[in-house]
Amino acid sequence: MPIARIGLYRGKSFFPSTIIKWFTWSKYSHAAFFAEDGSVYESWYVGGVCHRTDLHEGHTPGTVIDIYWMTVTEVQYAAIINFLRSQVGKKYDFRGLLGMVFRRNIDRTASWFCSELVFKAFQEAGINLLSNVSPEQVSPGMLATSP
């Protein structure tokens, strides 16, 4: 059975990490999906949705990453990966991030902020990490509260 891993970053930079942590009342500023091959899928404010081989690339040296994981079926894992692959190249969702921070649903298309992308990938696999929450409402810290 595959393991689905979510990396939650305790960012150290002022922008955007400290600002995100402050507005979301969390110790986490970023979320990413860690694939079984060691690569990472993330939506980054520089470059949007990307697939990288280094989970530290672009992050401040010394940033702590907490890893949350769950066992999933082969079908669920494939659905997560297929969804993430299909999103690579899409823009970072600055408007959605502001909407999440200020608790306003700002309609936008074809863009993602980090935790929204990860949450939606699990939804695409039929895994609901949080009840009664839509992807645009999910902060990195909220992912840590998932059962």
C-alpha cells in the first residue's frame, strides 16, 4: 500500500511565511505533497504549481518540515498523482490566498495556493481530509488538524 505524505513547512522568511502564519494562527506557512519517488508537488508563489526533485528548493535554509502521512490504496495514490501532474504549470493563486486569509471567497480559475492544491488532490482521490471545508478555505495549519 502506498503512503501519501503531506509536508508542512515552518517557514522562516517574513514574506510570505511569517505573514501567512500570523493570519492563519498557525506554525505552518506552506504545504506540499511528497511523492513516493522523493519528489515534491507544490504551489509556490514564485512559479506556481511545480514538480521538483528537492523538497527544500526555494525555501529558506533551515526551514523545518513536518511530515504527515497516511496509507492509501493504489487507486487513491494514482488519483492524487494524476491530479497533481495535471495542475503543474498553473499559476499561484494570490487572490485565493488573500480570500482565505480574509475569509472571503474570491472566485478565480486555473490557479492554486499550496494548501488548497494539496487538499484538492486528496479530494480527487475520494479522501476528505477535513469535514465541511472547501479547498479555498484550507490553510497549511488546517491540514495538520486532519484526522
